[in-house]
Amino acid sequence: MARKKNTVDLDVSRGIAPGLVAKTKKRLVVASGGSHPALSADVATQLGTELVPTEHRTFASGEILTRFEVSIRGCDFFLVQSFGPPVNEWLMETLIMLDAAKRASAKRITVVAPYYPYSRQDKKGRGREPISARLVADLFKTAGADRVMSVDLHAAQIQGFFDGPVDHLFAKPVLLEHFERTLSPEDREKLTVVSPDTGRVRVADTWSDSLGAPLAIIHKRRDPNVANQVTVNEIVGDVRGRVCLLVDDMIDTGGTIVKAAQALKNNGAERVIVAATHAVFSHPAVERLQDAAIDEVVVTDTIPLGDDKRFPGLTILPIAPLLARAIKEVFEDGSVTSMFDGAA
């Protein structure tokens, strides 16, 4: 069967430049970095596709090489890479993969970073400090990214650091569905949503509205000269006899969450449940989160958790369905905002 030739449009009279007319269809492809291949595979499965075959190599010198084993020319390219430890290695690999995709002529390149690296360095706390979250955004752009997608950024202003579209997703629907399904009617009656610090009050307030529960706030003080050291000063709100749901965007060493849980129990809380999006779980978080003051910990799998970081009382919820739906909306020129009732 003869192949149909492209036609040449010479209708200059209508202001149309002469050229070939091609019926090219958009093609969505998903590639995975080395940080969380299981999540990337789950995202691809949710989308009904497979991951792009990719060669990952680390030379004896420590240098990284990645190569896509099939053509991605003209594709809508989504690179899924989370940034758990070792974060700097995954960041460098991401930049190399972005450069490879750009040089392979991908039409549009999106970094899907469920956990955005260096997100806590979003402003200068003291003189002569870097704003590393902005630097990461600049690196993504320079390497070839056209768009960034992330979940529960530590600070919303990070969206403005990237010179291009940023899709800020929220894990709240995933976590909320879990608690609506697992909390008993008795627990719902006694439920109080707790913000672990004043910086998370706005997020905790939306949880309070969604669950129809009162809000309590913990006031903490952090020494800017000492990392991961927190002092709880006071609790605003009544927690005596209540089931307290502590909500935060991430758990790193667990110091903030444990001090908050202990303060709640000391003030008469009946149970303390912790909900967080990103389980960084740096040492000694696993040990701290098994403290008697904490009854349950619920997180998502934006960051891979090995067996050494799992413990009784920990529940891990899948984030892949949320990411896949957002990727589909972007690819089909739909609305990511509609996924979150206009909040994204």
C-alpha cells in the first residue's frame, strides 16, 4: 500500500506560510530516575503504559550516565524522580536525564518530583545563606525542564522559583480518604486536628473543615543555630480527652512530631495519630516515631521506605494514582486545579 504523501500548503493569500502538513499525534512517555523505580512503575501502570527503557550507569570515578534506549523525539516526556537520600546523587542524575531528553528532541519535558529537593531552604534565615530551593528550580530549567510537578511543597512560594508552569499537587485527598474510612464514629466525635507549628496552621485549618473537627495549634521554637532541635512552648486549644490528628508535610528526624505528641499526651489527649505526606525518616526518626506518645503514623510513598524504616503502627498510602491523574490532565490539556476543588 502506497504511503500517503504530505501535502504542501501554498495558500499565502490567507497569510499561511508554505510548508508540509503532517498529522502528528501527541505521545505521552514516562521515564524513571533511579531514586524510586517502584513508584515510577506504578505511575506508568496507572496510565496504562510502560516506562521508557533507560540505561543507568555509574562509572568507577562516580560519574553518572543515562541513555534512553528508544526514540523519544516529539514526545510529551514525564520524568518521575523523587529525592530521598542520597538527594545530591538523585539531583545530579535528574539533571543529566533532562539534558539527555532535551538532546533527544523530546517536545515537552516535565519533572515529576513528588518530594521537591531542598524545599526547606526556601528563604534566607540568616545573612549569607543560600536559597537552595530556587537554585534547584534554576538547574531544572537550565537542564531542559519545561514544567515541574510536585506534591505538598514545604512552602507555596517555591512555585514562583521556576520559570514555567508548576503543578502543585496535594496529598490531602489520599490521606483524608484513609481517615474517613478507618476512623470509628466514636473517634470522629472526639477528633481534633492539630497543627504542629504556626507555619502549618493554614493546612491544618483545611483539614479541620473537611473533617468537621476543631483545631488546635502547637507553638514551638527552633534554635536557628542548632539543626533539628525543637522546644514546645504551649498548646492553643483544648485537647483533653480528644483523639488528636497531627498533620504535617514531612517527617525528617521526627523531633518536631514527637515533641508535639508528647505535649498533647501531657495535656490529656487520649490518642495521637500522625499524618504526613513525605516520610524522609532521617536517623533517628524510626526510633522516635515508636515513642509511646504516638499511636499511629500514616504517610504516603512519595519517598521510598526500605524495611529498615518500617515499624509497627506505620501505614503507607500509594501516591501513584494522584500523580497519574495529574499527568493525564497535563497531557490532555485538562485542568489540574479541578482535582482539588480549585485549590491547586
